[in-house]
Amino acid sequence: MTYILYGAPVSLYTGKTRSYLRTQGIDFVEMSPGSDRYLNHIVPTVGRWIIPCLETPDGTIIQDGADIIDHFDLGDGSPLRRSSVRPESPTLLAISHLFEIFGGEGLLRPAMHYRWNFDEQNLDFIMSEFALNMPQSLTEEQAQDMFRKSSGRMRKAAVAFGVSAASQPLIETAFEEWLDLFSAHLVEHPYLLGGRPTLGDYGLIAAMWAHLFRDPAPTMLIKQRAPRVGRWVERMTSNEPYLHEYGGTVDPELVDDSRLPETLLAMMRFVAEEYLPEIVAHVAVANDWLAEHPEIEAGTNGLDNPANRGLTGGRDGGGNATFDWRGMQITTGVLPYRFWLMQRLHDDLAATDATQQQRARGAFRAGGVEQILDLRTIRRIERSHHLEVWGPLV
């Protein structure tokens, strides 16, 4: 038995895992979440319908892209990967974590906007793609009904991520700014931190592949405005990347952590403007919610339905955060998973000495994102039985 990836081409988070498996040369097969194996074995094991999931040759189920990458980068699957995606430099590792968070969570607004607000360009393509996720036993009428229901949920999710008629023009302006900054960085660097992909690249590819490069409306924007970004997407989804613009071969070394490229710092400043206010607001809301519910048992998430991912599924409702974003106020749902990703950054940095921590802090200060180093929820988030749960009171 080989590795089996349960995911879909249209899935944002599957893109992160598939990119890792491909670029690391790991043999796998991908199966639809509409398959009998997924519906009758994976879902009961994981406890909810969610992708990606990876089934290892010994039958172990790993859910979530970060955990799947850790399996190959740090765990039993490490002999199979080509190189570690965790930089040895604590500063670069922290920056890589930052973009892992931003790519999967901070780019959700453009990802959802460009998918669900351009029906004339996108709808036929998306309907065809969603059909790949459905049980093959469905009739055409049943498949269309399922698409209407699932796409309706996704359109509501877009609103929960801050996409509205008022915010749409700013989302487009911000995304074009992102493309320009990333494109400028790629002139000298084929990947985020230099000559090989790191965790940050795999975080970024999540939204940049499935939603923003494959969907018809945004792919035209990328190809016309930022073709270098398009080629990065293609490198990140290939077993044998082409590197013509860099002379055909690339030194796998990463950038010097004591002299970070200005183009990288500019991208960090974009994260500070685009995403830092949101994660700060989410931590504040979560801490208020946790303070109101000290009775929540360690190892649970305090939700009426444990399979829910946001605090809106909590026992007293709420769970949304309102914050200033680019001169306007928007409201988004609070997702504890984001705190777990942020803890990974904190934990890796805390494992280094004081000198290295100060060097990383200086880099984050120069990039305008130092505040994220000090954000903490009053209870840690843990992953248990494929769910995000709260740790013990301390």
C-alpha cells in the first residue's frame, strides 16, 4: 500500500499537502472525498468531513497539511523527502512560519472573493470541479442539488472571512499589491527564502494554487500582472520544476538571516497591514470567551458540536471579531486552528537561545510584524484526535 491523499484539486488546503508531496518526490495517489473509502472509513476515523487527509502505508490517518508535512519532515516519513523545509536559522524558520499562517489564513479573502464573485468566468469550471468531490453514484440532478447546497455554504463562508460588497474593491487592490510585491521578490529568489521551498512556500501555495491560479478569473490576473508569481505556482506544483529564468540551476542555499532582502521585508510589511489586525482581534475575542468559560475541560473545544472549527459553534454563540482593515471595519469568524499555527512559530522560537530570539525579533520588527511574537491565548490550543482542543488551565 502506498500513501493515499484524500483531497481535491479545487480544495485550498489540499493544495498545500499536494505541493509538498510533489516537490519532495514522495510517491502517492490522490483519491476523491466522494470515494467509498473516504466516506466509510476516513470520515468516521477523523470525526468530520474535512480534507486533506493522508493514509499511510500502515493505515494511519493524518489530517491537516501541517501535520502531514511534519510526518515527512520530522517523523517516520522523513527518509522519503528530498530536503527539510524547516530552515536551520531560527529567524528564517520564524519567518517561514509567518508565511505559512498568512498563506493559509491571511489570503482567504482574495481566495474566496475571486472564486465566488465571478460567476460568469468561474461557475461552469467550479461546478465541474466540485463534481469530482461527490459520490459517483449520484444522478446528475442529485449532483446539481449537492453543488447548490455546498456552494451556498461556501458563499456564506466567504462572508465569514470578510468578503462583502463594501470590501470587494479593497480586496482586489490588496491582492494586486500582494502580486506586485511577491513578483518583485521572485526576480532574485525562486522561492520565499531563497533557493528551495520552505514551510512558508507551502503555506502560500494553498490559496495561490487551488483558488487563485486554477480558477479562471484570478488566473488571468496573475498571468497578465505577475507572470513570475505564476511560474512560482508551477514550480511549487511540479516534481521537476523549471528554472529557466534563473539560468536553469539554483543554489539551494537560503537568504542570509542577518541581511534579509528588502523585497522580503516588504512582503512582511504587507502581512502586517493585511493580516496582523485580524489575528490580534481574534486572540482578544478568544481570550474573552475563554475567561467566560473556565469550565471547559482540557482536551475539548467547548463547542456544542465538536466538529465545528470556529467559536461561533460555541455554547453561547458569538465568536466573531471586528477590526479595522485598510480604513474600514470588517468582521470575521474566529478559528482556533490559527492559534495552533501561531503556537508553532512561538514554540520553535522559544526552543532557541536568547541571542537567536532577539535576532528573530529584530527581523520581525523590521518587517512590522513583531506583535505576533507576543500574541498568546490564555489557554494553549492542542490537536487531539484530529480536532483543535483547548489545553489545561494554567
